Amino acid sequence: MRLRSALSIRSLLLFFAAALIFILCVIPFASLIYRVVSADGDFSIAVFGDVIAAPAVRLAVVNTLKVCISITALSLIVAVPLAWLITRWDLPFASRARSWLSLPFAIPPYVGAIAWIYLANPSTGLFNNVLGAPIFNIYSVTGLIFVETSFLYTFVFLGVTSALDRMDSSFEEAARLSGASPWRVFRDITLPIIRPSLMSGGLLVFLAAVASFGVPALIGGPARIYLLTTQIYNFQRIGSMSGFLKAAALAILLMFVALFLLIASQIVISSKKMQTVSGKTARPSTFSLEKWKWPAFAVVAFFWCVVFVAPVTGILLSSLSRTQGDLALANFTLANWTRILFETDETVRAFRNSLLTAAGAATLASVVAIFVSYISVKTRLKGRAVFDLFSSLPYAIPGTVVALALIMSFSSSFLGVLPSLYNTLTLILIAYFVKYLSFSIKTMSDGYRQIDDVLAEAAHMSGANWSQTLVTIWIPLLMPALIASWFLVFMPALSEMTMTLLLTGPGLETIGTLTFQLQEYADASGGGASVLALIVIATVILINVIVKRVSRGKYGL
Amino acid sequence: MSTVEFSNVSKAFPGGAGKAVDDFNLKIASGEFVSFLGPSGCGKTTSLRMLAGLERNTSGRILIDGVVVAEPESRLFVPPEKRHVGMVFQSYAVWPHMSVFENVAYPLKISKRPKAEIAQRVTEMLAVVELSGLEQRMPSQLSGGQQQRVALARGLVMQPKVLLLDEPLSNLDAKLREKMRVDIRAIQQKLGLTVVYVTHDQVEANTMSDRIVIMRAGHIVQTGTPDEIRRAPVDAFVADFIR
Ligand SMILES: Nc1ncnc2c1ncn2[C@@H]1O[C@H](COP(=O)(O)OP(=O)(O)O)[C@@H](O)[C@H]1O
Ligand SMILES: [Mg+2]
């Protein structure tokens, strides 16, 4: 009798988690497609043709390809040598350099855009002022590629360093003993073996670049350089139904491109996968830099200054400057801080809204992940792989598309049950949940995998039912994973900009949308956006430190 | 063929407690088969890797063929790619993206030998390790024992001064292990190789070696032929270990 009731609680909770994922992660996209193809009463895919035919869209496609391919190539070119240098040579402070260079991964790229606009805009940019001539113009394709790369290279850097760590070091040692120079070892052995990580790193960069919105909007906008995401935003902002349909049609195309790339690459990568990871990971013997030790260190340090120190310093100066780009002592003031923090109603609302929605999404995602990860790791339930797939779908889809899909599904009353969620914090919370759920599931699945089943079995033996086992055994043991999972959703949600800009409305400011608004028009010459950006950076770094602590170095930077 | 000499060699890992290898002294004659024998963690691998140049000794000096290859006191260090030693790893380290032929040919390709010579030498070497006919196979299509033989052929193809083997048989099943013991010893005798062989298995050490170096906690406890050690172990540890 007890067994039956236990089973039914378990099935009920599992069913609920599954239904939630289906409703939030799958139906919106299906309904986005349905609404677009059936817009004029009957099914027609003509709308896609019309959208593609528009010259502005054509230009956006060309720009997107040009920019994203450049970003991907540049990221590979800078990140692979850095990863190799740090993991295989006797670089001074190598392990510290590794965390320094990973830092930009945690910071939203729009923060970098704000910083580089302060440093290198053509009229009042600090560098141009100091040099006395308008040499740098961040409002350009080059500027856009530069700023995006300075963040996205971390995708390749993190993936490749971890592949190099995991690689059986005797492959390379055998090559050295065969007489190969460091360069030959790299070219003949290391590179071919890490190629799958290289390709997936490159793909992640490309997808992230295609999906990026903040940087193209802030840097491309003033130069009238539009990418697909910013073009979708333009259509949506027209405010009419036809504008919305155009935005949605373009979004669907973007979604399919992203999914196609992801699936195609998965096939290519898995076909190339080789067994190269040995159980034992000895510290590999490093190459000796000899007299190049300090020059190499200087190069790494300089690179770090470009991608991290310069933008953070820029943001700090900007937030303290009365007139942007002026270094005169009299120009420095705390006025921006007091204005933004204490004299602007929106700021308080933005912080409250961001905290509420990010914490809500993080909590919901972690709770759902407790069940979904349980299913995928600890049961042999048929079709459990589908959960993983469905929940990771929205992460692969550009945020712009996710937001439009949610608007489409939830703006009229959903299935006749829920009231309309358009222009509510709830919809923003749902967007964060949907977008970042896969972080939670991945973290919790890792957590479950590390816990031996016998612990739960022992609890069953002592008479505990399923829910008692969950509460008394699994959850306490999973606490570090649970905390990491919570923060891994909370952190990106707190400063999210792309989706929120489409979902926001009066009174629904968040840190991301307020920053955008201040930078774009409300406080364009005032450095107000920099105040918020600096707070975002500080928060992100703080959270990373916490996550690293609680997960004992497994998560966080 | 070549001699090897360790003279007062020590190794302390940064952050490690104590020395992994402490005051290691040993002379190996040309054509000699010497085994380092001892329990796990006693410093066998570290000693071998210092000889290969994969690890740097923190003091003392190492000579190959009478030439100093590592002496931290005089900041002298010859990197592994310039030491002309062959090595067979416990994990075999057969490169997964290269065929059997390409694996074995690699050291020759690096030293820019002519194509015809490479083909001939690889064929010869594969015959020695009994892998003729498998030239075009990829490592994923080979058994553990066959991969082991590829690694051996690759280590030997350059006619190295010394061949180093680190527990090469520990991943093989018992039967294959026995056959490989005999084969490795036969190849060593045939080619007159100087071999340093690391193992924690006293049977391997006893049956293959000219001389055994017994180690414990980074120190050499006893050196001698298998017979000498069996007849006169210096202490209870050795007696117990060699039994
Ligand atoms: N890379 C390393 N860093 C720190 N300590 C190490 C490293 N490699 C080996 N050691 C330590 O040195 C000692 C000897 O190790 P090793 O030579 O591998 O022993 P064996 O091969 O005899 O099992 C051990 O105590 C081991 O923990
Ligand atoms: Mg060992």
C-alpha cells in the first residue's frame, strides 16, 4: 500500500515537470510557426518569401554572415594559441592567467559595448580625445566584430583549455620523444586530437554571435549597421500586426538556421569523436619558454588588458565623468551615481524587477531540474532523452526568437485557461526560466551522476518512500549542485537584455532594459548606463566567486 | 648502444610533500636490461621520466652515453626531443588519428628521412613486432596487445640510444602479458638494446631483467641480478617484495 502511494506521488511530480517543459519549451515555438503561416486565414509560407525579398533583410543577412564569420575566425585565432600557451608551456602565473582570461565569459557583452563606446566613439571617445584625432570609430563593422570577439573568444578558450586538460598527455610526450619540436607536436598531434572541441567552440561562438543583440544594437545601431536580430527588433518596434508578423517570420528563419547548424555540427563532431581521454590525468610535461618567458607573459597580459582591464576601467571612468571622454580632474564627479541610484525611480524598479524575475526563474528552474535530472540520470524511463532535448532547445534558439514565441503564445489567454501574460513580469520570468533551464538541468544531472545509487537504496531499505528519500537523501547531497544551478540561472537572468527588451512594458524595467534605455537615449551623454554596467560586473564576479566556493571549483570562473 | 648514468639525482614536485625521488644513483651498461621494481608511488615513473626529459630533476645529474642531459646546478637541460630515447607508455599513446604505418613512420618523418627509407624501416620494424600486414589499420581497429606493439615499433624505429618502458604490460590480460614478456626480451636481445623497464610486478622483473633496482619511497633499496636479490635480500621489505 505504501509503495503504491509513493509511486503515485513520484509519477505525479514527474508528470508535472514533464508537462511544464512541454508547455513552456516546445509549444511556444510551434505556435509561433503556426501563427505566422496561418496569418491570413489559410496556410501560406509566402510571408517568408516576402520577408527575405525585402532589401533591408537581405542586407541584414549579408551583414550577419560577414560579422559572425569574422568573429568566429578571430575567436579561434586568438583563443587556441592562448589555450595552448597556458596549458602546455611554462608561462608564469599560468593558472591565474587562465581565470583572468575566462572572466569575460561571465560578463554580458553589452557591458563591453558601453565601455568601448566610451573609449572609442568617434566624437567624444577617450582614446580619440587623448590622441587628439578621431582615429578610432567603434561605430563600425570592425568595432562590432572587435567588441563581440573580446567576449566570445572565451567560448573557444574555455572549451579548448578543458579539452587540453583532459587529453592524455602521453600522446604529446610520445611525439616529443619521437623528436618533434613543440610546434610539430602541436600541429601533428595536439590540433588533430582536439579538433572536435575546436569545432564545437567555433560553432558556439558563431551561434552566440548570430543570436547576439545588445552589442549589435548599441554599436551597430548608430552606424545603421543592422544584423538579423536588430532587424527583427526594428520590425517588432513598428508596433503593427504586419510588423510583428515580419519580425516573427524572420525569427523563425533565424531559429531554423541556428537549429540546423547545431544538428549538422553535432553529426559532424560525433562522427569525428575519438577515444583520447585516459582515466589518469597526469600533469603534462611543459615546454620551456626559456628567454621568451616574460615576453610571452607580456603578450598575455596585454591581451587581458584589452579584453578586460580597458573596458572595466573605461566603464568606471565613464560612470564618474560629468562629460564623457574628458580626463580633466574637475570633470570627475559622483553625480552620475547619485542621479541613477537615488534620484531615478526607474532604477529601484529595475533592480526590484530583475531580482524578482531572476530569483523566481532560478528557483523554478532548479526545482524542475531536481525532477527532470532525476528522470534522465536515475531512471530507465522510456523517452527520458526527450526532456534533455526539449529543455536545451530554447538555449540554442536566439533570445529574440524565444521572446517573440512567448509573446505569441501568452499574449492572448493561453489555451483559454490562463489570463493574458503580455506586459507582465510573469512572462519575463517565464522567458528566463525557458532560456536558462538547460543550465540547471545540466548542473543537476552532473550532481546526480556523482551520487551513488546505493545511498538512496539504503534509505529505501530503512523504509523511506520515494519522497522521503528525495528530501532526506538526494536534496541534501545535491545541495552544492542545487546552489550552483540556482546561481547559473540567476546570474545571466539578472542582467538579461535581449529577450527583456521585447517583453518589457511600462513599469517593467529591468537592469538590462534600463541600461539599454539610458545608453540609447535617456542618459546618452551622462554615463548613467556605466553606473549600472559596473554594478552588473561587480555582481557577476561576486556570484562567480560564490559559485566556485560552493561547488569546490567545479562551476564558476 | 648506450650507457645511462644517474648521479645523486633527486626530484621534489612543487607542492609535493618530501622528495618523490631522493639521491638516486645508478649506472646502466650498454645493452643491459634494467628493471625498476617497487610498490606504487615509490618513484619509478618519476625516475624514468627524468631520464626521458619529461620531468626535470631538481638536483644531481643524468648522463646518456657519457653526455650530461640534465644538470640543474649548471642550468643544463636537453629537452626530450633531443635525447634520442624511445619510450613505451602505459596507455600506449598510439595516436588515434594516424594509421599504424603513420604512427611508426612519424619519428622518421620528423627527422626528414627519404620516403623509400621510411617505408623500408617501418616494414622491418613492424615485422619485428609481428604486425606485418596491419599497416593501414587505424588504432581503433586494433586490440590492446596490437596497440602495444605499435607503440613498441614506434619507440624502436629511430634506433634510440635507450628504450624506456613504463608498466607496458599492466593493461593486458594475463596470457598476453606472458607472451609479451618473452617477446620484449627477445627483441631486446636481438637488437642489443639498452632498456629501462618500470614495473611493480616481480615476475616481470625477474624473468626479463639483467639487473633489478628495488625502490621504496623514492630511495633505491637494493640493486642486483634477479638471482643475487633472491639469494641475499638486504632487508625484510625486499625479501617480501621479491617473493
Ligand atoms: N606531477 C606530480 N605532481 C606532484 N607529485 C607527483 C607528481 N607525479 C608523481 N608525484 C608523486 O611522486 C611520487 C612518485 O610517483 P611515481 O613516480 O609516479 O611512482 P610510481 O611510478 O613508482 O608508482 C608519488 O608520491 C606521487 O604522488
Ligand atoms: Mg608509475
